Amino acid sequence: MRGDRLREVGLARQVGEGETFPSGAPSHRIDYFLTDPWPAGPDGSPLGLADLAASQVPVLRARAWGVRELVVSDHAATWVDLEEVGQRA
């Protein structure tokens, strides 16, 4: 499933960005880092930061990300630095 479909079906959130395939001249992404969908309220709207503070489940966000070329591979590798929402001021 392509990353743009993830948001539509609501099963997961993609974190990080960047083209990863093909290795020599990446033009599209073939691998994804996924986390739980962003929590939503009863009306389906995403919860705000104040609402997340009371949540028992940590919500993650990507702080930084990138793509690195591999020595022997047909695609590049993605890295993502995650943090819990609300950790930074």
C-alpha cells in the first residue's frame, strides 16, 4: 500500500519522508515507518496537545528523518528519530 493511502484508511500514520527507490536515482518511496493513528475524539477530529496529556498511551512524532544510500542494495534506507508528543517545550 502506498503511503498516501494510509491516511485515507486510518490504520496507521507514516512518519518520515523521502524517496527510497530505485537506489541510483530515487523517485518514489517503497518502505515506510509507521506508528499508531493519531488519537481522535468522539467526533473523529484529531485530539489536541492538551487532550493528549491525559492519554495513557504515548503518541509519537518524528523529530527528524532522512534517507541514506546503502553500499549494496536496490533501494535507500530511511531513518527516523521519534519522540513522545509533549516531551519538548
